[in-house]
Amino acid sequence: MSEVLVTAGPDEGLVWHHGDPMREQRTMEAGSGVLRLSNRPVLTVTGPDRLGWLHSLTSQHLTGLRPGEATTALILSPNGHVEHVLHGVDDGTTFWAWTEPGRGEELVGWLQRMVFMTRVEVSLRPDVEVLWVGRNTALVDGGLVSRHSAVADGREVFLPRGQLVAGEPVGVWAHEALRIAAGVPRIGVDTDHKTIPNEIGLIGTHLDKGCYRGQETVARVHTLGRPPRRLVQLHLDGSMDSLPETGSPVVHGDRQVGFVGGAQRHHELGPIALALVKRNVPADAELQCGEISASQEILVDPEVGLHVRPRL
């Protein structure tokens, strides 16, 4: 079985595929397979105040989080722009989370500066890695903790780094193709420094919780207005050999209306991508990504926010 590595981008060095990426996608959909996501930084938050403290800092409601329940939370700028993401689970004594490659030290540093007198301790855990494991794949050692995966029929398991795991290996190609097909945005790939949660379907955001940094923007756009951009799934022209690069322009007519995030070939849908485009782009408009034509599948309602009336 040939093993091909990712040579560029945030997942550089991970296994791209093991010789048959389309079969690997079907393996994941069937709830089988193992994928090492060893480039995802892992962090822990311990202490009796951890959930209330995280609740006050992030966009997610965490005070009632039950042990074993998966959650995703965002850390926003004062203006509501997405800065960090936490894909987490609490085991009853420790909150475990992973974030995007290259962001671990910055995220942990910011969290540590927010501790003050709270009874919490934040640590980066280079001794632990994340694996995607299919629902039907049994681990000899169940891992430190696991959380349900939003990408496919499996779970994300936190394991001591380098621990051997039995199971059919799959690659990042399969994981990315299923992620894009599911419409799950990846922070830093399908978003930029201006992205607000409303533009990506409020991923990791709980609208009924109390105050947190950036909450004013999220609430104002949700209640009174419409987000300036919206997340879409692009169905790309399958006659082209290439895929658009992450960050490349999306064009309607003679103007740029957005940018491409992740793009991949799906075993059933063909070439697909996620993109952020301007809210007022007609939903039935054909778009261009370089020389590649694309149709849209709406993931975020262009009129989102108008359905909510302000309380006077």
C-alpha cells in the first residue's frame, strides 16, 4: 500500500492518501478507518472553575456541558471576528480540546493571560495527539477521551502521541472531501481574519448565552441585519483537471465576490469546495474560480437575520 504525504498547506506532513482515496472515503462513510491528525495542537483546562471560565470567554454555552459531550467554541475579537477555535470535550475533571495547526501556542498564551484569580490551569499537551477513528473501529486502548466527529461517522480520540493503533488507515484527502461535503467550515482554511460567526452558520456560537468578547457584533447582525458574506458549497466543473487553491478569488461577472476555502474531489459529488461569497450574490449565479466554473449550494441563508425582530 503506497503512502503519499501532504506537501504543502496546514496539513503538510500528514498522510494524503494510502493509494486509493476514493475507497478511503467510502471506508470513513461506513464508520471504519483510522486517520492520524497529529498536527492538531492539543490543550487541557483543569480546575473546578474551568467550564464557567471558558463559558465567559468563548461563544459557546459551556456551564452545563456533560462529560463526554462534544462541543465547538470560538474565541472572537472585540469586533466579533473569529480568532481561535476549540473543538473540545470534558471528561468530568478536565476539558480537552484541539485547535488548528500552528495556533496552539498563541491560543494557550491568550487563555493563560485570562486566568486572573480563577481556579483553572491551561496547558499545551505536545504529548497527546488527535486521531479520527471510525465508529466501527475498536481501539485496544480506548484513549484518554474522545468526542463525536462532525465530519463522518466516527470520533476524534485523544491518545498519547505515537501510540500504535490497529485499523484500516485513511488519509487527509478522504477526511477533507467528507468535511467539505458535510458543509463543515475549517477555521483558518474556509475563513479569514474578517470572518464573523454569522457568515459560517454561527458554528460554535450559542445565541442565548450571556456576554462574551465580540458578542455585540454577533447579536446585532443576527437581530437587526444580515451578515456581509455567506458560506456556500461550490460544485466545480468536473471536466477540469485542477482544483482551485485555498484563498483564490471567486468571481461573478467582472468582479471578485469571495474566496475559495478547502477544495477536494469527492467520490460521489466530484470536485467540490467551500467558499465565502458576498451576501448579495444571486444564489443561482454561476461563479468562476480562475478557469473553473462552479454552481452554488446554499449553506447559510442570504436573508438570515431578517426573520428575527428586535425587542423594543
